[in-house]
Amino acid sequence: MPERTTVRLPEDLLARAKRKAAAEGRTLTSLIEDGLRLVTAEDRKPERRKRVVLPVSKATGGLRPGVDLTRFSDYQAMEDLEYVERMKRFE
């Protein structure tokens, strides 16, 4: 027979737990039981995260001649020129 106990939880945590239980159509007790089973499992192994390999660009060329990215005005001018070229295509 299940045993009753009192647990003191922060209000925001309790509110979130109640919402999650309701969204899953289960009782708060079953949600707490599952959480405790996960935490107290003896053969629990830390999950190994799969390594994510980020795509690497094979592009060549680099910056336009005379552009110094340490000067924001150069970068902004380059963007402005590209914007003007894109707008010319819509005329």
C-alpha cells in the first residue's frame, strides 16, 4: 500500500509540475514517482552526447580588397553596396 508523506516544494516548481502532469493527462503523484525513479536508479549511466560536427565552408576568396573588418564603417559600406545591387534587380 502506498505511503503518504509531505513534501515542501517551491511554488513555481509545484505549479510547473502540476501543469506538466495535467498536459500529459496524469496525476502529480505519478509524475513525482517517475522523477524519483529516474533519480534513484542504481544502474544510471550519464548520457553520452553525440558529437555534432559543424559544417565547414570550402569557399575561397576572402574579403574584398580594401575592406578592414576592424572598422565598422567599411563593413557597413560593403553591406550598403550589396543592398543597392540587390535592389537594382527588382527594378
